[in-house]
Amino acid sequence: MIKDLNNMWKARTWMKTNVPFLYSWHAYVGYELDLFEAFKRPVRVKDVADAYDLEEELLGQWVEVGIALKHLKKDQKNRVKIAKAWKLPGTKKDSPSSGDLLKEMMELHIPSLLHYPELMKEKKRQHFDSEKHGSTVAKTSTLLEMLTFRLINQNVKKHQVQSVLDIGCGEGGYLLKLAKRHPDLQLTGIEINKEVAASAKKGTAAYDQIEIVHGDIHEYEPDQSFDYIMVNNLLHYIQPEKRQDFFSKIEKITDQDGIITIISPLQKAKHGKQFSSAFNSFFMTFDNLYPIPSEDELKNIAEECGFEQQSTFPIIREGGWFFIKWVKK
């Protein structure tokens, strides 16, 4: 009897623990199918199903979940409308947004973590397809710009920077923001994903000061050095034993007294240990993604490569994301 009660208590506890996932799942479906736009004004479920060519019964059940979660509400005429729009991810036209983060989490992170038992038993890893997922990852990386651009801009002004190289520039968001603030700044971005690089070229075409290079930093041979080099959301693509070589190459193209800033989650840091350990678990399910660094690892690499690690600033405490600054000795 006691054992049965204990098992029931455990089952109820795990059910309560999983309630937050329902909010994420519901928001993801709404974002992916643009349903929050559909229910922006009071409308019948049948009319949305017809307009969006969706299975009506499944849509109706999604609506019922939304009402229970208070994402949606129903009026006296049985019409449905979004509630508290400020909490919801919005629509795809708002991209990049929290919806892109939900998309990456639901389509990439969670499925990979659910494969953990199979991968451990079969002693194998998945392979990360950068062509398939590169665009989604680039959009979620762009969300970090909202939190980190202020720090980047401060460093540009403090060190009187004339030239910037953004390694793994994504869709060129940082470069665009810098170009708008600093018309005389020479800006270069290198991006390994062909589709993302093309998008960056298109998005920055109005600024002659921005050059986008489609290529691999390991093969990149610029005809100049740079005052400021940015390494954003990139280190999990580089094997730990090869990170020192990576930064040694960067040191060679960094001007005297130049700076490097790094944006990355950190292992076993002061903030965000739960999420950073989950990030690590996700990365390690792939044979071409690698564990995130620790603060001590980066400090040691900085010393070996001729830099001084001056600061480690938390930018997303809950997620264990940090802004790290190196200055060339």
C-alpha cells in the first residue's frame, strides 16, 4: 500500500513538472502554423480550419488546450481570440523572435535529447546538418543581438576600432547594426553556410562598408588584420583540442592591442548551470558538435595565444550565456 502511494505521488509530481512543456508545445504549434495571427480577432475554429486548410478536429483540440492554458479565450458566440498577446511568440513575419527559439527547441533540441537512450545503447551519434538547420540557428542567434549589441558597441568606441571581423556572422545582424552607428567602420563577416551567407549578402547590400565572405575561417586568408574580432555562438562547432589552433589563427589576424569578444554558454559557470548542462547534452548527441567550454578553459587558451581574458559577463543568466572579452597583449 505504501509503495503504491509512493508511486502515485511520484507520478503526480512528474505530471506537474511537465506542465510548463505544454505551454511551449502550444506556443510552438501556434507559431509554426501562424495560428496566433489567425485568432488575432474573434473567429470560429471552422473558419480558420477552412482558411488555413487544417484538420478541424485537431485544430479544435489545440484551441481547447490554448483556452486551458489561457493563451486563447472564447466569447459568447463561440468565437476564439488570443489572450495576453504580449506573452505569445507572435507570427513568422516578426522573425527573429521567441518563436524562432521555440522552433529550434522543439524541432532540434528536444528530439535530439529524446534520442539519448537509443544513442547510448547503440554507442553512436547523430550528424548535425548545417545546411538543413543553419537558417533556424542563425535566426535564434540573432536574438542574442538584442542583449549583446550594447556591449559590442561599447567596445568599438572604447578601443577606437576601425575594422571588425565577425566569424560565423549568420545573417549579418551585428554588422548591420554597427554600420548604422559607425559609417566609417570597415566590416567583414565570414559565414560557412551557403544559404545563410547569401541571405547576409542580400541583407547588407545597401552598405558598401560591409563585406560578406562565404567560407571557412580555417581556410580564410584576409589581406589585412582586424582591430576587433567577434566569435559569437561558435565554439560548440570546434573540437576542444582544436580550439587553441583556432584562436592561434585569429591571433595572427588581430591587430596589436586588438580585442576579441566571445559569446557562448559556459560549462559549470556561476549562472545557468541547468541549461548549460542541457546544451552540452544536446551538442554531444552529434558527431560534429562539441562540448561548450568552461571559463577556465578559455582563460588558459587566451594565455597560450597571447591574449588576456579581461571579463566574463552573464548576458542570459538562466541559459548560462556569457560575453567574454580578450585583449591582445
